Amino acid sequence: MTRIAFIGLGNMGGPMAANLVKAGHAVIGYDLSHDMLKAAEATGVKPANVLTEALAEAEVVVTMLPKGQHVLTVWTDILRSVPKGTLLIDSSTIDVDSARKAHVMAGEVGCLSLDAPVSGGTGGASAGTLTFMAGGSPESFAAAKPLLEVMGRKIVHCGDAGAGQAAKICNNMILGISMIGVCEAFVLGEKLGLSHQALFDVASTSSGQCWSINTYCPVPGPVPTSPANNDYKPGFSAALMLKDLRLSQEAALSSGASTPLGAEAAQLYALFEKLGNGGRDFSAIIEMFREAG
Ligand code: NAD
């Protein structure tokens, strides 16, 4: 049994904390939102009224927050309160530079740290089947692994500080680009009189195959579980896809990488969001291409 402080009990953090409780750990949670705190309490998480109350006896602190600025602010407060040797795990999706800064801050006061963003969405968070991409020292990874295994199914140590965030945004840049490619192909197929099923049967077993068509097909029919069959309810929202594409472009700029298709994908998702679609599944972008034709 480990004493864990869990900070950020939103759509992802709530169910992740609940799984730690189910596995027998003592979890104290803190969130700015009273509603989220109440919901977490119902799953066995002990609610804290202020951050320091959650940290009082914590051996491990997990953060699951919106953006880099939130993580740096909260980690600054955490690192003022916890003793040397405490392990801090950040599972938020944030920019690589902030993640690296957070590791430096932790190292300066003798704490262990891991960036460990996730893939798998709210469904994976509830089911405990997330994929964790971790960055940090072998010592931090070894200490965190048993807890990550409670919340996830696949745990990958990607390298040193920031490597987890780097893997996450590279993966999601592939996803954003490939989804746009698949959507364009279905729209072109429609114009050419090709049925959705025929294109799916060919492309999903040929060189066009990828997750965006085989598992998450953006038209209803061929893959019954894809959001296209459910009025494009997310799934993975277009707003979150845009967030990750923007993170990839910030990282491309600061590292000097050339990512022209990533840049184009970010612009297309920005337009899609501006048209009022941020809350829909990211595969609904097919409608924007259909309407533009
Ligand atoms: P969310 O907005 O539902 O939850 C974030 C929570 O953090 C909120 O409850 C908010 O009140 C709390 N919070 C903000 N600032 C705080 C502070 N200073 N102290 C305490 N609590 C604070 O977001 P989410 O969907 O749970 O996502 C969390 C992170 O996980 C994001 O970085 C997101 O990009 C990433 N992510 C989300 C998904 C998904 O499908 N939702 C999938 C993978 C990764």
C-alpha cells in the first residue's frame, strides 16, 4: 500500500485515482473543482480541502492537469511541501520544455520525477488500460512502474526527462495527419462513386491501412465501434487533437524539426474548431472536407 496524493481529478484523473484506490492504495485527492472532488470521494478517494493537506503524508504525488503552466505552478507548490525522495509523476499532456523544467525543479530539491502522459482516453482511464509513455531516470521509472501498471496496460520507458511527452506528441501528430488523409480519401471516393465499404475493404488490408481507418474509420458502417456511428460523440475531441498538434508544432519550432504536414494538420483542426466543432470527435473533420467540395 502506497500513500498517494492525486492532484487534478477531472475526466482522466478521476477514474485513474479510483483505480489506485481499487488496488488498495491510500489516495488523497485535490482539485480546484468542488464537483470533481465530490465525484472522486464517491470512488473512495479521500478529499483534501487544500493542496498541502493532500501532500501531508504522500510518498508519491500524481498530477493530471490541463497544461504546462498548471503543472509548473502546482509542482512549485508541491516541491515546497514534500520531503526529499518523494516521487512526482505528471501524466498530463504538456509541452516538452515545461516537462523538462519540471524535472529540473524536482531534481534541485532531491525528489524523483517522471513525465508519464497517457493514451487511451477516458474509456482507458476507467478500465485501467491506458498506455503510459514515460520519461525520467531509471530509478524514477522503476519506482513509478507498479503504480502505472494499476492504471494502464502498456508502460513504455521512452528515455530521459521529457521523452514521454515527446513520444506522445509525435504519436498524436501521426494520428492527426493520418486521420486527415483517410478523411480526404473517403471524400474523394464518394465523388468517384466508390462505396465506403469497398474503399474500407481495400485500404484497410492494403498499404493505406492505419489506425485511423482500421480501428477508427471516419464514416459510419465499416467499423461499428467508431464515433462516426455515434454522431461523432468523442472518443477523442477535436479540441484535444488541436491541443496536441499545437504542442507538436511548438516542439518542432524549438527543436528545429521540419514538420510541414503537422503544421497543415494543426491549421485544419484550428479551422474545424473555429467552426464550432471542438467538442466533437476529431474524425468528424471529414464533414469539413465534404462541405468544401
Ligand atoms: P479535465 O479538464 O477534465 O481535468 C483537469 C482537472 O484539473 C480539472 O478537474 C481542474 O479543475 C483541475 N485543475 C486545474 N488546475 C488545478 C490546480 N491548480 N489544482 C488542482 N486541480 C486543478 O481534463 P482531462 O480530460 O482529465 O485531461 C487532463 C490531461 O490529460 C490533459 O493534459 C489532457 O490533454 C490529457 N489527456 C486527456 C485525454 C482525454 O481523453 N480526456 C486523453 C489523454 C490525455
